Amino acid sequence: MNILAIETSCDETAVAVVNGRKVLSNIVASQIDLHRLYGGVVPEMASRAHIESISQLTRQALGTAMLSFDDIQAVAVTYAPGLIGALLTGVSFAKGIALAKGLPIVGVNHIKAHVAANYIEHSELEPPFLALVVSGGHSHLMGVSDYTKFTVIGQTRDDAAGEAFDKVARVLGLPYPGGVALDVLASGGDAQAFEFPRAVVDGFLYDFSFSGLKTSALNIIHNLKQKGEEVPSEDIAASFREAVADVLSSRCVAAAKAHGFNKVVLAGGVAANSRLRELLAQRTLDNSLKLYIPSLSLCGDNAAMVGCQGYFEMLSGNTSDMTLNACATAHF
Ligand code: KG4
Ligand code: ZN
């Protein structure tokens, strides 16, 4: 079954063609240069940019896969969560194709799609497992009992991990989105130089809170600047990265053990973080858990992961119809 997949939830316009777990084409047009001017995503501009490029990207995705619309059996599209205007461009475009070509349409949850990047990468991977999904908008620990059945075990109470990375990076003078640049900067620093807080949410062992940690880093930077002292950017970046990676990996391993999972899956843009990958690999190994991580190209937003999750949704009979609507928040 060839599936045309569309992703427009934030600042990447992406179109792919997949056949089950196999990727036939995967085209991503990033809007980063556009939003960098403003230090963050401008929702209205994101929607416009999606509209401007989506038709051309679809032609390109079909061309790369050496297929035409007649070879497509279904259309998958991210419908939630994300920026509502941005999501609507993809959903409307997908509905147009489905209607014109008489194809079934399947709405895909973006967080589930991030997890599916691992099915593409690891052909042997099957549920059940625990998924840690960390991106610019989300930080979730999810129990995945089946390809389409997810239970929230933990989540952030405030900032997402990627959001915290981006904010600290911005104050350190790094360009948007600063997560990658902060990761690179951190590699030259001392992770023990600053002791940043590891917040615990009272009574919720597997929830996260990154806002205090972020504020703590921002206060240190501002105080040093006010006193006219040099900001040890590399040490701050390293200590901050260590705190985020420590909290995410320790709670992930604890949740896996407490909920009886022997497999752990890492996903989302922040899954590209080198220290998180390293620490989670070490801690899962120490606890006899098998870890699955996607390659860097499949960590960030792309449509291949949407198509792959769409395939499993279709197998479960979760197709939508022309009433499919976009939704800014996640439902599981
Ligand atoms: O999954 P994604 O592409 O978009 C959302 O669904 O939000 O994630 C983007 C986020 C951004 O916050 C970006 O800074 C962060 O992932 N990110 C990283 C790294 N690479 C991307 N954060 C930390 N370290 C990285 N290496
Ligand atoms: Zn994402």
C-alpha cells in the first residue's frame, strides 16, 4: 500500500511516500531561515509558507518515488497537535487530494508519528515498549501497547525540553532553533560547572518540569552580564544539557521498569541531542533494557514518519473522512 504523507504541524513542510515501513521518498522544506529573523516560529507566516510550497513538494515526493497519483492508495496527514493554522493547511490539502482521487484519508497524531520514525529505522521493532518523545512542543513518556494504542505515563507540566533548549540557546546568543547549536557548544564545556535543579512534580514520578531549570540558567546568564563579567557559555550549555538529559533518561528508565517494559524508544527533535542519546544508552544498558533510537535525519519533523504511522492506523481501521479537522492539542 503506497501512502502519500503530509506534515505541516509547525515550521517544516514535509511530504513523503511510504509503503508500510519502507520510505520511497521523504522531502522536507524547512522554514527555519524565515523564522530565524524573529527568534521563533511566527504562526501566520508558517501557514503561508506551507501553502506556498506544499504542491511543489508533493510533485517532488511523487517524482522521487517514481510514482503518480494513480499509484497512491491512501493519504495520511498530521492533524494534531501543533499550530492550528499550520495544521489546517496540510489537512485541507490532504482532503483535497483524497476527494479528487477518491482515496481514503487518515489523520495522524504527530507525537505517535515521531515514535513511528523508529519503525522505519528498526524493521524488527514491535510494541509493547515505552516511548520517550521529546521535541520543541512536547515531552511525553508514553506506554505503547500496540501500534496505535498509547497511554500517557508522564509529561511536562510547563516547557517542552526542546523549548527550554531553544530559550537558553537564544540568551546565549545562538540562532533559532538553538537546540543543535547548544548541543555543539556544550561539547566543549564542563557539565559539572553549574549545578542546575532537577525538578520533581510532587506525586507524579514520571512528569517533567523544565521551566525552573530554564529560569535558573537564564538568571545566571543575566546576572553575569549585568555585572559585566564574562559568560562561560560552554560550561552553562554543558551543565544545562546534562540536567535535561539526566532528568529525561532517569525518569524514562524508572518508568520502563515500573511499568514492566523491556524496550525503550526515543523520538522527536530532541532525540538528536548527543548527551541524551549517550546517557539513555548507558542507563538502559545498565538496567537491561533494549534501546531504539532513530538516526538524526528521522528525529526532526518529516512526513515519512507520518506515513508509517498512517499505515498502522489504516491497518487498525482508523481511517477518517471529509470531516477530519485539525486540532492544536494532543488526544490519545
Ligand atoms: O520534533 P521537532 O523537529 O519539532 C517539534 O515537533 O517540535 O523538534 C524540534 C526541537 C527544537 O526545539 C530543536 O531545538 C530541538 O528539537 N533539537 C535539539 C537538538 N536538535 C534539535 N535539542 C537539543 N539538542 C539537539 N541536538
Ligand atoms: Zn515534531
